[in-house]
Amino acid sequence: MSAEYGADQIQILEGLEAVRKRPGMYIGSTSARGLHHLVYEIVDNAVDEALAGVCKNIYVTVNENNSITVEDDGRGIPVGMNHKAGKSALEVVFTVLHAGGKFGGGGYKVSGGLHGVGASVVNALSNWLTVEVYHDGKIYSQSYKRGKADGEVKVTGECDIAKHGTKVTFKPDDTIFEETVYDFGTLKQRLRETAFLTKNLRIVLLDKRENPERQEEYHYAGGIKEFVTYLNKSKEALYDQVIYCEGTRDGVYVEVAMQHNDSFNDTTFSFVNNIITPEGGTHLAGFRNAMTKTFNAYAKANKILKDNEPPLTGDDIREGLTAIISIKIEEPQFEGQTKQKLGNSEARGAVDSVVSEQLTYFLEQNPAIAKTICEKSLLAQRAREAARKARDLTRRKTALEGMSLPGKLADCSDKDPKNCEIFIVEGDSAGGSAKTARSRATQAILPLRGKILNVEKARLDKIYGNAEIKAMITAFGTGIHEDFDISKLRYNKIIIMTDADVDGAHISTLMLTFLYRFMPELIKQGHVYLAQPPLYKIEKNKNVWYAYSDEELNKILTEIGRDGNNKIQRYKGLGEMDAEQLWETTMDPEKRILKKVIVDEESSSEIDVTFTTLMGDKVEPRREFIEANAKYVQNLDV
């Protein structure tokens, strides 16, 4: 019998119960990403004080017990009585959803905080939270347990009359979050980015869990100009200056910094009130329009582009560009709950106007730089034309041959992409084993010969001319770049299966670089995986075990006893396994381990830096990266 559904079955969730019941609605997820989001919510409130010009320093501390303390020197949250609520304004901010100084235009001109829900949501999702406010020589404090006030706001001490600000300490609720251990690297990325976007704000990150304690400080007087320099550190800049445009139009404050480098990628990041907008929006459209028309006008006026030549496209001009677009706007309208795309129409006009005007002046005053950019754009135009011809040739061929698939592809018989997966395997020997081992109905095998082209160092025409990359593009079915269409994807899972050694790791990285640069949606929509072949085979008394890590090897040896009867084989390559072993360890959906490749949109600028550091031309940044990360490497073959 179905449960009764009447008026009394409609639940009213009091206070912050709604947040505890559906945390994903407020912070995205209860995974590590949501856990770190709690920190950003409190930090964003402090940044709002900095944007209002009343905060210079933010201190973020990861305490020994994985609780977090965020302290700022802003005005301090008001502690007086909020007569509408009948309690202290401080308690209202931490216990009532949609309460804060961000509504009605009174408290803040611009704000990045999530619709005023930040502090109360963090409180609701914490085991406990304490807040201290420094005001007029007094320290006011209040404690909470799982979102509910544990006593009144009290004066708990005195401080220097000049001291002002807010200090929040909280411990995430371990009954809600899947994981409650903070990652220093994740926090570091976000806080560095925040400091770049807020000129002159100083952010100090301290980790008390390490011995000695680890501390990093971020403070950039140059703001987003320094951000561009940081993003370009693994590339060769084409000119010394970072082009900077700044101005206010129609109530929108616009800041743009940009510089071209010798790469072939467009690395543009857009922000609204310090929040990244991964899908761009009106501010990005305004910037692109300004770039295209200004450079074409300059190239024509200075006879770099002849009258009978086709105009430069936006793609030509943005080849090798690193740019940051940061706007501050009072009432941002985002498309979708996740703030991925800006919708305000006035932002387009404001960015277009500021960039067009100031970029025109810059090009006229710096003719050598202008000529360098135009010449690179013309080279890009020619390469694009060559790539188009190669692409059209490929299209014509496939049309004539009825979508001819690469000869070396062993395709699966099931034609429903939802059921199908493709293994990209290095070399004919591993490819042969995989073809024998696979389940023919749903598993396709594409063996690649050697290492694919490093797309970080190649233009589009070279990429279309590379046999191994062409084989992958054809097998996947989606096309690349502007031709990309995910609805034509022929496999639900694309599995990169390489040897568990340094060469295998390099091939995986080359593959991921290609997918990230030219088919990013495959990664964003969760179609890309790394196979995890075992590192060891252990035999004893005719029994066989496989270990996928040194820890697992030790665990198995402890269980079966460490003695002379143990036969341990360290696998160097997939070719060392016969088809049966490859199936049961790496390909059998019932037993295998796959690692899904995911991209955190909020860390996209740092991901870009990592790819160019590892795969670009400059050696020094790569050496620094290896030195900094060497201690985290496991299973490195000597």
C-alpha cells in the first residue's frame, strides 16, 4: 500500500535543516570538492570586504585536527541587535539562509559570495563552528553546533582599539562529507588565484599539520598583469609588456590583461566578482569582439593585411594568447545555478568598449609589438587554411568510403555507444594481447605505434597530418576543435591503457594533452579513463595474486606469509602478460580498476600551467616542477 500523501506530509525544514538534508544543492557535492568549497565560502566573504576597500589581509590556517580558521582585517560582522530577527546580526548571518549585507545594495557594491548563503551553509555543514569579531577594543564571540547557536553572542575579551575583523573556525561534519582531510595543493591554487584577482590583497596560507609547518603567502601589487606573467612562465612571451586595459562603463568595472606567447593555444580565463566563469558569457564575447575588430582595423590601416586578403578571424588573433578578463558588477546574472556563464548584456558592451579603445591606443604607441602579433596571426591564418584543406580531404574520403575506420582498429560488434568502450594501447605486442583478451561485443582496441605527437608544440595543420592522431579522431567519431560534436561519440568509455612505467606515463600524458586541448568535453563529461594494470604478480603453491601498488603487495605478503615459496614478478609492460592475465587484471569490467580523468573547472588556470610546464619547450619550469613534486612520486623506474 502506498504511503499517505496529504497536506500534513508536506515537510517544512526549519532553519538550516534543508542544507543538512540536501547539501549538494548548496555546495555542489559532499566529495572533496564540496569540502574545499566550505573554505572558499568563508574566504569569499573576507574578499568581499577587500573589494569594498576595507580589508588588506586574510589568513587561512589548516589546523592539526583538519579544522579551518579564516581571519580577516575587514570591518567585522555587525554584532548589534537585528530588530527584524530579534537576535544579534552575527547570529543571523550564521544561522539564517539568504542573510547578509549583499542584498539591497547597501552593504556591498559588488560581491562574489554565493547569494548570501555562504556563512550559514558552512555553519550548517560543520560539526562545530566558532566566530570571533573584533570591534571597538572588544572581542565578541559565539559558538554553534551543527548550525545551531550554542549560547548567546558574548564579549569574551579585549583587544587593541585599532584591531578589527572577523575570525571563523569550523570543523566539517564527518557524517555529511565523504572525506574530511584538506589538501594543501587544492587550497593553494584557489587562494593564489584569488590574490591575483584582488590587487594588493595579501593572503597567507598556513598548514599546521606538517612538521615544520608549511606557509605560503600570496600578494600581487600588479594584480591580473602578474597573473598573466604567472600563466606564461612555461612559455616564451613574444613581447615583454603585458597589455593592460582598465575602465568603468555603465556601472561595470573592467580589467583585462593579455600577452601572446609562442604556443598555439588560446588560454583565456574570465571572472566575475572574482568567481571564474568556465563557460564564459557576455564579458568574454565583448572581449573577443573587441580583439577581432581592433586587430583587423590596425592590420588594414598599416597595410599588414592587403585589401584583397581575407580578414583575420578571432582564432587567428588569439593563437598563443594568454588573457585574463575580470569584471566587477553589482547585480551579476548567471546562467545556471553553478555560475558557469555570465548573462548580463551590459557586460558585453562595457568590455568591448574598454578593450577596443585602450587596445587601439596601445597598438598605435607600440608598433613593433603590434606587428609581431599581426604576423603571428597571419601565420595562424595560413595554418588554419592548410588544416581546413586536410580536414576537408578527410571528410571527403570518409564520405566516399562510408565512414571508413582506421585499418588497425579492432572494433566491437555492438553499435550502441552506451555499451561500448575503446582501449587505446601502445604498440602491436600489447595490442595483440588486448585483441585476444577483449570481449568482442563491447570492447574495441586501437593500437598506436610509438608516442603520439606532442600537441602542445604543434599547429592544427601538423595535428591533422599525424597518422596516430588521425586514427583516434576517426575512431572516436566526434571530430575535433570547432568540428567537435559529442553526440557522434562512438564509445562511452575511452580507456588509455599503457605500461606501468615511465614511458607508459609519458604516453598517457601525451594522450591527455591531446584530449584536453582538442576534445575537452570528453574529459568534462566523464568519458576518459586510465586503465590500471597490476604492478606485481605473486605466485605461491599454484595460487596467484595481483597487486596494484606496493602497499597491496605488502598486504598480500603479510597474509600469505613471507617465505622462500613466494614468486614475485614485477610487470614492466602489458606485453609481459598473456591474454588471459590481461583480461582478468586490466580489462574485465567485473574486476578491473579504472581511474576516471576529471577536470575541476575551478582549477582550470592551474591545470593549464601544469600542461604547459610538463609538455612545453621551456626546461627550467619543468625542472622546478619535478624538484617540487619528486617526493610524491611512486613506482618510478630507474
